[in-house]
Amino acid sequence: MPRHTISPELFKNNRKNLSGLLPAKNMAIFRAAEKMPRNGDQFFPYRQQSDFFYLSGIDYENAFLILFPDCPIEALKEVLFIEPFNAVKATWEGHILSNQEAAEISGIATIRRADQLHTVLRELMHYAEAVYLNTNEYIKFQSEVEDVHHRFAKELKEKYPLHTFLRVAPMLESLRVIKSEEELARIRQACDITKKAFERILGFVQAGKYEYEVQAEID
């Protein structure tokens, strides 16, 4: 089942649960994953950062999410920033998310362009006492290349050196281990699809078959 068929209520509840854990006058900022270059002007198939998808349902790059439950400006308590429409990019790379689509998928009312992020942040930082950020905290992860989330964290710390920056990962970890009924239903569905795929190729695999043939049968 396509991911865009997921009810926005799932993402709204996820944001509500996280917002309930944020201390007073604290804000959380999330950044989408970036595309990974493969060769020349080609990229690997896009894979969204899991926590960003968990909170928004958005499966596109160049997106940002701000959660600030105590913000005195009602419209800015939840803000989703997405990439503005670009006709050339749409021609070569395919569909670009519209504001209306982003609102319908995420359940977030306030949608802004990604290039407006820092303008909005300058205003919100006046009200925030601390900021929670999300980075890759997997204990075995090692890379000589600094990922986009660490670069984003550095950028914010340089722009706002007098603010306190904290880890949102412990909060998300405590929430994500508890699955909603819809999440459980989709996990069961994924298991069922995987089971059927393996059962299908049992009668297909034989001597002389190549891996790409097996993959084609599964796909």
C-alpha cells in the first residue's frame, strides 16, 4: 500500500505525543534526509530520515519541521517547510510536493517554503529557551563524511550561540517503541507481503537463474 494512504491522524498523534514531552518554552527542529549521490548526476533512490517521516509523513528532501507547543503565535506551533516548486526540476526529476499535498499528508496547517526557514526561526528563537535537535545517534555509526543533520546542528549553533541545544533522540526512542494500531497493521501487512514474495520465488529459483531474474520476479 502506498505510504501516502497513511492517515494524517497517525502523524498528528505522533507530534502530539512528542510535544507533550517537550519542557515549557522548548522547541524541536527536524530536517529531512538529503539525497545520496550515486554517479555523475544520478542519485540513489531516496530514503527519508525515519524520525522525520514518523512525525510528518513527508517523503521528500529539502524539508524541515518545527514543533513549538508553547509558541505565542498559534500558526507557528507546528510549521512544515517544503521545497518550492521548480519547473525545471519537476521536468527532470518528477513530481514536487505542493503545499496542499503536504498539508493533507501531514495534517499540518502551516506550510512554508524551505527558503523561509531561517526567517521564521529568527522570530521563534526570541520565545524559545532551548532547542531540541535530531542527529544520527546509532552507536555503531561511523563516517568520515559529516551527514546533513550534524551540519544543520552546527549551522544553528553558530547562528544562535547563546541558546541551549539538546538531544531529542531519547524522547523519540521512548515513543517509537510503542506502536499504534495503524503501525501494527502495516507491520503485519509488510510481513505478509514478504512471506508471499518468498513463497513465490521458491518455485522459480533453480540452477542457472540469475539474481536479476529473481529480483524481477519479486518486483
